[in-house]
Amino acid sequence: MERFLNRKVLLGVTGGIAAYKAAHVTRLLVKAGCEVQVVMTPSAHDFVTPLTLATLSKRPVLTELFARDGSGAWTDHVHLARWADVLVIAPATANTLAKMVHGICDNLLQACILSAACPVLVAPAMDLEMWKDPATQANLGQVKERGYWVVGPESGELASGLVGEGRMSEPERIVQELAARLQGASRLNGRTVLVTAGPTQEAIDPVRYIGNRSSGKMGFALAEEAAARGARVQLVTGPVALQLDRPGITRTDVGSAAEMAEACKRLAGACDAVIMSAAVADYRPAEPAGNKLKKKDAALEVRLEPTEDILASLGANKRAGQRIVGFALETDNELAHAQDKLVRKHLDLLVLNSLRDAGAGFATDTNKITLLAPGKDPHALPLMSKREAARAILDRLEEIL
């Protein structure tokens, strides 16, 4: 099964002969689904051209903090560091390691390193004697103590003609180590997951609708976490104000329950797991007006009809090995209603929350959930952020995949 990273990677390339391998690192990261922004030190230009790395990364390479044309333009290193999910420095020269340890900020890459709150992976590369020097070894120790991930170097033939330690690890190993550090052995990696999110809107007339208070935050958190674990995510969302900035997610926007049903049926067959977290309307106006209804003194009656039960349809028609996850938002007899829904809709996992729990439900950044699976006792979790809840849900999904 092909592995996917689906991360935003800031790739730092410094001035050593191993910089030529940065082209291969870039290519492998892009192939793994990453968005790659290359930042080169000025001396790295002596070893590999910015054009090569820009072509492979599909983004302009950055080097300078300030434009040299007198325009006053500058590169926002803080924004770059906040954009990245991970910072990879390959190769990392002895000079760069020393600057990292001592907080020297004399180029754009060093400014990004000092601004980074994300994980940092370092792939050292230098000649044998430079690698063995006590100063380099002390700097390496400091780098590790600060929590940076270090890959390599390897033993082999060096640019000087010597044979020994100092050779940068091969690009394949660097990318494999990065995936292992970020994802572990996630069972979602390389799989396709369908996630639904948000409300649906059922038209009364061209300007009015029946809807609910769902913000889509839980579904979006699930989509982003699944993609971070290497899944190819199909996100089907009702009308929400949320935006995504995560590689690996294909977004389909829908309005009504019927549109969501059509999209889910079209996509679900190719998915290994389906997570139905959207708050789909149970009813819709039976005869929506073609023109805007005018306000009158008399009462307005709108006849409602049931919408299609998307979750029940997908549960009844799931293929072998496919897992279906449903959600239940209840206000009374929560566990009883949830257990009934779990069985009746042929689900592999059900996520229950209650509007009676403070901090749970619609439009909040937190959730309090109970996980139910066939043949297992309900597993109640404390109040947590929706990102943490997404991790807990996907951890349980991985157990049953």
C-alpha cells in the first residue's frame, strides 16, 4: 500500500555537496502528497540551482529575507514557520548545526528555524573530520536535547575521497523516517476515507430553508486528522464557513440532504471507511415554492416529508472490509437510542454526544463523546477539544480496520 504524508513541509537546503540530494528529497515528498516550500541558504546555490528545486516543488524557492531591488519587500519567516507542519533540513552542514545551537539568525532559513513551533528533522552531512570534531558532536548533542529529530549521517565514500561517517542519509531513508516520526504505523495510511460534515439546508422557497446549528467543526477536524495520518480524504460538507489548508483532502460542497446522499453514494464505494459526522436534515419541505413566499396575516403551513437516511443506506450496503462510523446527538435516553442506532443501521462504530453535556454539540470547539461498537461496552471520554476527539475516534477506527 502506497504511503502518504499529506503534510506541509518547509525544506531547508544548506551549502554542502550533499545539496544535490535535496532534489530527490523534494521529489519524494511531493510524490508522498506533501506541499513543499524550499528555503535555501545563499551558499546552497553553489551546489544546486534554485530552478531545479522550484520545478520539483512547484513553488518558487526562497532565500532572501529582504528583496535586493530596493522595493522594501520581505519574506515573512514567521508566517512560513507557522505554515509548516514540519521543518526538514537536508543537508544540515556543520555551520548550520552550530548556528542552530547558538541561535544565530543571519539568513532566512535560520530565521525560520528560530520561529518554528513544528517538529524539526535534521539530516547532517559533512566530511569525516568535521563530523568527528568535538564542537560538532557537542552541537549535535544540543540539537538532540532540544527535541530535534536527527537522521544519519551514514558511513560511506565522502566528497573528499575519504571513507567514513558524514555522508547524508539517502533521501528514501529521510522520507521514511519522517513518515515514521509523524505517523507511526497508522492503519489509515494509504487508505481512502469519506467524511461528511456540517448541516444541510432544505429549501422552503428560493430564499428560505430549514436547517440546523451544525458548524462542521467536528467533521473538519476528523478530515484533517485522517489526512495527517496519511489517508486520502473525501470530504463532503454542507454549507459552512470553514476552510481547509491540508494536503490530501478533496472537498465536495453540497447544500441539501439529497445532494449529500448523491455525493456519498458516488464516493463511498471506493472508500475503506465512511465517517458520517454531518447533521443531515431528517425532513424537508414536500413542495418548496418556486418563488419567494410573501408574508401574510394568515398562518403559513409547510408540509414536511422525510429525507433519505444516508447512514442507513451506506450501512446496509457496505462492502466486505469497509467500516461505517455514525454519529448520534441525543437529548434524552442517550445510550438506549445510540445502541438502537448502532444495530439498526449496521454500524461498526457510533459516536454519541448529548446536548445536556456542557461544551458538547453544535458550534463549540469542544466535545464530550461516548464511543459504541458492537459487542463492546460503551467507552465514555471526558470533555476535550474537537481535535482531540477526532484523534480518539480515529484511534478506535484504526483498531477495527
